[in-house]
Amino acid sequence: MTPRLRRAAGWAVAAAVLAAVFMAYLQPTLMRDLADQLWSCF
């Protein structure tokens, strides 16, 4: 794998991860579940 191709693949993976996180935050139930889990620690 050439360095240029490796860099492009790295950027593609990073963009896919960021898109997945963004899509997860669009679900209100996820945010409530995360808040409930955090609150249950105390």
C-alpha cells in the first residue's frame, strides 16, 4: 500500500467514524440513555 493510498484510507475511515457518531447523536433516546447511565454512577 502506497503512503498516499494509506493516507486516503485513513481519512475515509475517520470520516466514516465521525459520520456514525453524528448519526448516533441525532437519536434523542441515545442521549437520554447516556445521561441515565452517567447519573446512575452517582
